[in-house]
Amino acid sequence: EVFAALEIFPKRMLENIHLLQGVVFSQPVLLKLIEKGLSRDVAYSRVQAHALKALDERVPFLDLLLKDKAITSVLKDGELRAIFNLDACLHQVDYLFEKVLGK
């Protein structure tokens, strides 16, 4: 019943995502840093600091990460940019809605 009346505005959804300066990718960045060998504590403190700065100063999160030697020594430019691929994050959306809605 809730989904039947749901209106979706994809353009507005993208605008909202962009307002967050890419901070929506902070968890995948954190997990990739840990996977690549950075300690969880160091990875968390670096990612959190950059995420907060991105939101406070309205600067792209990715740009801040790319300037951080502690991060770029673990993740190369291409690896970091790949994490910020929205299409890759959404590739399972149709499957998930099908599971939830049974369609």
C-alpha cells in the first residue's frame, strides 16, 4: 500500500546525493582502506575527518581524499575514483526491489 502511492523523482534524488559532496561513499572508502591493510582506527579517523570537512565546507569528499597521502599511499587514484561510481552502487537495486515487492 505504501509503495503503491510512492512517487519517485530521480533528478531530485541525484541532486540530494550531490549535496552531500560524495560523503555517501564514506563507508565503502573505509572498508576498502581496511581491506588494503590500513588499520581500522587510522582509516576511520581519516575518513571521518574528511567527510566532516566535505560537509562543513561544501567541498568534494573525493578531492579531500585524493590530497591525503595516508590514503593515497594505500588506494591509488583509480581505485578511489571507482568507489565513487554511483552506477556500481546501484547495480542491485532492481533485484532488491523485486525481492521486497515480489514482482
